[in-house]
Amino acid sequence: MSKGPLSGIKVIEIAGIGPAPCAGMMLADMGADVILVERRAPNANAEPDAQAQANQMFYNRGKRSIALDLKKPESTAIVLSLIESADILIEGFRPGVMERLGLGPDVCHERNPALIFGRMTGWGQSGPLAHAAGHDPNYIALSGALSAGASAERPPTAPLTLVGDLGGGTMILLFGLLSAFIHAQKTGEGQVIDAAITDGSAYISSLLLMMHNTGQISDEPGSGWADFGSPWHDTYLCADGKPITICPLEPKFYALLLDKLDLADDPLFANQWDKSQWPAGKVKMAEVFASKNRDYWSELLEGTDACYAPALNFTEAAAHPHNVVRGTFISPDNVVQPAPAPRFSKTVPAVGSCPVTGQDSDAIVTELGLDPEQLRASNII
């Protein structure tokens, strides 16, 4: 646990998948005491490589782990005791699951009226789809965000889990949690945060919707500059098959790129905003970049105002000089992972270790004044 800006804040995270664990990691990175309530699995920690497996799950870094069977009332009672002194709770189940476990918002707020109860789902706690299964591309498809990934040549493609799970999910959940926490600090009043990925991905698409409303993006894929209709805002393959990106939106940056590519006198590019020339311009630009390896283009363009970058895979990104200098990636226990962001000048976050499931059970129940040996004998922890 670090001494970051959230030091002193206590968070209860009910173990799950997707955006909620990432939110817990980010809170722990910033110094919060995050207690991860995991499913009890007898002898799970006896595996010889248990710690190595735990290290790979770096979403859990910096957290403390207690293993419980939440179907037992004794385990529910332990969680409620933890909640009494907590600031925030995070859960990512379908609507109604926490209520069936005896841990719904009403019960928790009886114990701790100032608790911020964060609920992370795809569709939200209400609405006709609330109880349906789904995943990241389904949620961003409904919000309209997925449509921005289409082009004239292909249907919309989901950008992994960045826009949905992590952008519209994790980041919006954290924004809600910390906003509500500030309110609770002022008033003593807790509340429920209904964080739906459909809502969040629509929210973070605000810029795209503004561009849509002003004609920079249309409902016809690939017809505007921002949705990859122009030759100067796209991804291209080089001679070695490696991709690069360009986006010199501003006229002076556009002129610089053309100059460096020896295209300044080519009539296809004379008018940056002449859409009639864009299709042929894309073909020409693809031919240019396909004529040399990516290292050549990076040597020529990277670090200039031509708005260029190589499109790196994760292995390449971790080794890129810019990322190395900034420490963008770290490798505790030889597991490559992103460093906490943003950077703080005073309360500098520190990355904690990843717990084996239940490794802190004894210490956590002892803090509650309970006897761990007795609980273990009863198969509670």
C-alpha cells in the first residue's frame, strides 16, 4: 500500500472481472487501502506456483485479500463489519446479486450511511436490458461509440476493451466514486453509483458526437476526416509489414508531412480538405509508406511536428525510448505492466505486490476483533 494521494481511504472490492478490478487497482495505486473479498477455495494457496500466478494478476497489485464464502451468513457478517469503517465499496455483479447475498445498498447503508456503493455493470441497474448478458463490444455498440470505428471498407471494429470496459466503465466508475466521496466528506451522506458501460461510453464519446453534429463525422463511415476518410488521418503498413499512424490535422503540420514525404508538389494533396481527392490520396499515401521499412519512417518523422508515431505492439511499446524514459511500463516480479498514471509531484504513488488469494485473511479478521483460528476451523476463512 502506497502513500499516494488516496492514503487513508478504505475500499472494499467484491472480486469480479473486467472494469471493477481495474478501478480497485487504480485506487490501490493511489494509496487507498483496498480489501479484496475473494471466493474461498480450499488449499488454493498450497499450489507451488500460487505467488507466480498471483503476480500475473496485476489488477490486484497493492490490495489485501480475504477469502470468504459469501453464501454463508458468517461471511456476510464479516463483510458488513468491514463496511462499517469503509469509505467505498465496489461490485460488478448483475443487478440483484448483492441483494441476494445480503449485501445490497440498503443493508450496507444501515451499517454505514456515508458509504459510497459503486455498482459496475454493462447495461446499468435499470432498463429493459439490465439483466441481459453482454460484453464490451455489445455495450459500445448500443451507445453509438462503436460506429466511430467503421470505415468505408469495413464494418465497425471494437478497439479491444478500451472504450467500453476501461473508458466507459472503469474511468466513469472512478469519477463517480471520487465525486461521491467528496460529497460524503462534506455531508456524511453516502449514495449508490450506478455505473453502466453504455452510459459511460456515450459520455466519453462527447467529442465524437460534437464532431458528428458539426459534420466532421457522418453516419456514412469513412466520409469525414475524423473517421479515417482522409489520407492524412489513417494507419498505414510499411514495407516490413509494420504499421504507422499519421494525423497532421493543422495546416502547418500537414505541410511539413508532405515536405518530408516529397509530396508537397503532388496535386492530390494541394488542398487538404478537398474530399474528391481523398480516395486517390489514400492510395498514394499507402504506396509511399509501403516503399520503406518502419524504422526508416520513424527516423525521418518521429519527434517532428508531422504528427507521426509507429503503431507498436505491447512488447515494442515497453521498449520504446520515450516510454522507457518516462517509466510508462514497469516490471515488478518480472511481469510487465503499466505504471500508475498520472504523475504526482508530491504524493507519489508506489506499486504494491499482488496478493495470493486469502493471504491477508488472518490480519483482516483480527483487525475486526475476530479469532482467525476459530473462523478457519469453521471453514469461514
